[in-house]
Amino acid sequence: MKTVNALIAEELGVREAQVAATAGLLDGGATVPFIARYRKEATGGLDDTQLRRLNERLSYLRDLNDRRRAIQASIEAQGRMTPALAAALDAADSKARLEDLYLPYRPKRRSKAQAAREAGLAPLAEALLKQPGRAPAEAAAAYVSAERGIADGEAALEGARAILVETFAEDADLVGRLRTDFWRGGQLVSKVRKGKVQEGAKFSDYFAWSERLERMPSHRVLAVLRGEREGVLAVDLDAEGAESPPALPGPFETAICRRFGIAAQGRPGDTWLLDTVRTAWRTKIRTGIEQDLRTRLFERAEDDAVQVFAGNLKDLLLAAPAGGRVTLGLDPGYRNGVKVAVADRTGRIVAVETTYPHEPQRRWREAVATLGRLCRSHGVELLAIGNGTASRETERLAAEIVADNPDLNLAKVTVSEAGASVYSASEIAARELPDLDVSHRGAASIARRLQDPLAELVKIDPKSIGVGQYQHDVSETKLSRSLAAVVEDAVNAVGVDVNTASPALLAQVSGLGASMAARIVTHRDAHGPFRTRGALKGVTGLGPKTFELAAGFLRIQEGDDPLDASGVHPEAYPVVNRILKATKSDIRVLLGNPSALGQLTPESFVDQRFGLPTVRDIIAELEKPGRDPRPAFKTARFQEGVETIGDLKPGMQLEGVVTNVAAFGAFVDIGVHQDGLVHVSAMARRRIASPIEVVRIGEVIRVLVLSVDVPRKRIALSMRLDDPVDAAASARRTGEPAREPQRSRPAAPPDVAPTGPLADALRKAAASQSRRG
């Protein structure tokens, strides 16, 4: 049997030594971000994705071995272990295979087969199987016994059949082969339940549906299973030959017959044995296989859904930040007003307000004047508008504020407000903003997430951010574990300013956690900002191991040592000192000096502790100290006059921002309160396996409106701007006469400079700073 490390190395296509080194680091308490960034020599340069996969498989295979040992102990205690069984258990490479092998030996409730064995009918069952030339009734007569509870020959034959059925159903090799055949040739069939047509209209696509199991995409699996769970759909698994005529055994029953040497040759016992096979298949084996395949189908769909959610969350967390600019957040609403919060350059909330520009109060001019005064008094640069109810109306309000205050160089940006209400009522918000009303905390979150999406979104349960696919249908544990890993990787990829970060953000740093983050903030509040990374060792409970894991990801801006603002780990400062000595330079001169650093030979600074990968990383970090891996910010410019789904016409070309990516396509906000769908088939001219090959959450794209279904609130979009448009179909759905497709201006070529209000604002701000300089 191969070792765990050897199996993982084979699966990942890496050397066993790399796996062994990584496993040792993980067992020693090291985090994946720390290993990926600062232990490349040990792992051979495995990246965070490989390390996550390695960690997952390591856990699975160790659990598998624990279960293997428990099963072996159980069988040995029963005195039933054989060399062949021991070899089979050693060779089992999955939990499903282990359980198949263990099934005949698993302690179970007293079954009909067990009762029959206790009554002495095992020899009868064996004789009927091996001697089909003998009449079953004749063979059974010898086993009739009132003392053993066998009243007549029929009772004896019933007991023998129970024994054989259990024997067939517990043959691991047979069941494994039948399960594979059913999976390859089987299909899922769903039908609407009687009286559920109206109530279950949202599942209408699956009222009469069938699809191959191995080809069924995850989103359809989860949709159908949800329909079944809600009592709308009746769902079954079927395969060709699974339900055969009484006189003719199907392929699955034939496989059982072959396995046990049963055949229809006109012998006295053949019919009884064939009936026994049919009973075993229909009442025992098929039921078990269908349950196993349901589990497999769901788990595969679940894994895909979790992967989609994790990918979307990563894109959202690593979205471009607008940076430290004073931002006014607008949480739109009608009756309850538009909630307003102003965040200064550090994210501190310095003012709040509630205005009522919309129905029913319509105090428009008063709102424009009030918000204009706020912008002027606090030096606001950006207006962040939540994309929920009344968003487009509030965007018009913001546009008027910008127009009325041209000297302020304001820019308006629409921001996803997903999860803002959850944050508002959370304990984190209560601790951060104790003096604010819950309604204003949402506006504060909207403003801050424009400044720095990562720093703000880590305060919200990832499942509340709304970028998943059927997230409520998957395992809470599996989803939480995956999303926690994404958050950890994203935070550590960017780095954290230890003197300004919230406890929620610090808690995600490698080696820290909620309690240690709280201690760091308490120490910071009591003693002032940290001047060096080394000063972190003065925090209560922060020992050498925690410092080792965390220090490289913590930044200290304008501290005593410029290196503390970089991603160079303190343990590697001696390498930097050698570089400074070799170049006869000062750190402040060398930092950000690519021409000087480009002349270095990395091999010259390699020693026993720091290999070539680490030295190269150090030089790259010195070239761009504390660099942010996130892209430059860009936002969509929604088309004027297109504010509701009723304003859409097939043929329009619009700019929008990707809000969610699923296995079947991407949802795009085009500014009408209802996201449109770009199906995966309309994303590119080539065939793509997944939407993430083409788009990411937060990306600004140009789309073509293919069709609009107002009653069902469905908008079909395409990223291929010359696709044919079904104007007539949309007209039928909206009740309007068909019109000639309207096309807006063609999409800008990819090499033009970024456009949009935020880009304009940033250029103005840069120009203003240049003039002041």
C-alpha cells in the first residue's frame, strides 16, 4: 500500500519530498499563506492552490487510514479476517470502497437473513445456489422444523432467499461494478407532483425532465433536488435495463447471475434462483446504489457550487479599491429615506444624515442642498451609491449634486450593497459604530467598501454577500471551510496595515485569530501605533511562533524601519543587509529603485537558510515595496434613460458590471434593478468549459440585450455584440409591438484609456495634487 505522501504526490504531479515537507509544516502549525510565501525552498515552490489541495487530500487520506484501521480491528475482533480481505482493505483508495468491503462484517440489526442463518438455513441457501438441478421444494423439505420456527417448505425457501439476497447485496466487487454501470448509463428523471403546477412554477423547467447522471451540471442537480425537497418535484434515478420484464432479466440482473453462476437452462432450481436475483436487485442492491448515486450526484454538484462561490468571493475580495479618499455613502430608499454616511480618508465615519428625495415626501432640492453642504464641509471626493431599491433614482440625485458642485471634482460610483444590512445589525458593527443608528451603518459600509472592499467585506459572513450558486443547498461546514480559506488567502495576499486595520481584518492574518487580533488592537489603543514589527512581540500572548507566521503579512507605514512596510519577512532582513552592503547603498535609496536592483545577481545572496526563490522574492519586493496585487479601479457607466426593466429593448448595447458568476453563466448589473444573464454559450465565439475563463466578479463588460421577459423579470444578454436579437419574442412577453432592434454605440476598443466617472475623478484628483505640488 502506498503511503499518504506518495499518493498525494502522484495526484498533484509533484515530488514526494515536497509533500512530506509541506505536511511537516502544516502539522507544525504553519498556515497555507505563510508556507506559500515564505517556505518555497521547503515545498519546491508549491502555490497556495496546490497547498490547499494538498491539505485537503492529506486530511481525507488520514481520515481514510483511520477508518481503515477501525474496520480492520472490527473484523479481526470477529475472527473473520482473511489474507484476501486484508489485501482488499489495504488497497481500498476511497471511503466508499472501504464501506463496501466492510458491509458484510458491519454489526447490524437482526435481519431476516441473520434469523434464517440462526435457524440453520445457510446450508439450504448454499445448496440451492450450487445445485440448481435439484427442485427447491424438495431440498427445503428437509429443513422444516417446528423447534426452529420453520413451519413448512415455503418458510424454509423464504429464509434461504433472504440469505442469498444479503449475500448478493454485500458482494463489494459486484456492487461496485453495478454502481459504476448505473452511473455511466443512468439518468435523473423528474416530474411535477399532482396539484403543484401553480405553486411550483419556478421549477417549471423540470416538470418533465430527464438527463444523464454523469453529464448533469451542478446547477441543475441542485435546482432539481431543491424542487424535490420543497415537495414540487418527484425525482427518480433510472437506467436502461434497470426495470426489466418479469420473463427477461435486464443487464444488471444478468451481471448478478454471471457473478454467482446462475443461468436459465431449464433446470428445476433456475426459476427460483432468477426470482431471487430479481428480488435482490429490486429490493436491496438497486435501492442502495440509487442512494449512493444520489449522494455522489449531490456531492459533485456541491463541490462545484462551493468552488464557484469561492472563486466569486475571491474576485470580490480582491476587487480594486478606490483608496483613501473621502467618500459619501448613500443607502437608497423610498419611504424611509436615503441614509447617508461620510467616511474620511481612513474610513472613520465623520457625519451621517437622512434625506427624503423620493416618494412619498419628494424633498429633492432639500436633499441636493443638504448633501452638497456635507460634501463641501468634509472634502468629499467620491459618492458611493448602493445598488438596491431606488438606486437609479438616487444616482440621479448624486448626478445633480456633482453638477451643482463642479469645483469639488466629485465622482459618483454604484456599489454592491449585498450584505450591508447583515453588517448593520451585527456585533462587529455595534462595536465599531456604537453611536450610529443601525440604518446609518449600512451607508457607512457602502462608503467603506468603495474605499477598500477587502477591509470591509471581511466583517460580513461570506454566505451573506450573495455571490454563490445555490449556497443554501450545500453543506454549511464544507462551504464555511472553503470560504474561510479564500478570505485568509485574499487578506494575506494584500497585506494588512497593523496600525489602522479593524479586528475583523487582523483576525484573518496568518497565525492570528479573533482573540489575538483583539489583543493587538487593545495594545495599539493603549500604547499608540506600532513603530516596528518587533514591537508586536510586546502584545500579550504573541509568542515567537505567532510572530513568525504573522509578521510578514503585517505592514507598518512610516515606521522606524522602511522594510516593515514591505512584504519582506523580518527573518530575511539579514539578506537585505547583505544586499545593502554589496551595493554600498541605503535602504531608503534602494527601495523602489528597479535600475539598481536589476543589476543584482540573486545567486550571490543565497545561503544555507535562504534559497534562490526567496532571494528573488526579496528583490522583487524591494522593487515595489508593499505592492497591492489588486487591479486599478474601474466602474460601469449606466446608460441614461435606462432605469427599469421596461426601458430595455432587444438590440441595446449597454455597459454593466458582473455581479455573480455561476456554472451556467454570469449575472450582470446594467442599472435596471434586475441583473441580466449572459449564458455561458453567449460569452465567447469559442467553446468554453466555464464562465470564469471569460469574466470575473466586478469586471466591467459591454453586453447586447437579446430578449426581455418583463413578467418573469428575465433579461437575456450576450457578450457577442453582433448576435441576432429576438425582438418579436420580447415583444410577446412585454405585450408591446415588435420594434426594430436598437443598437447603441459600439464597444470601445480594448486599448483605450479607462473611462467612467471614477476614472475621471481619479485623473482630476491626480491633476489637483500635481498643481498643489
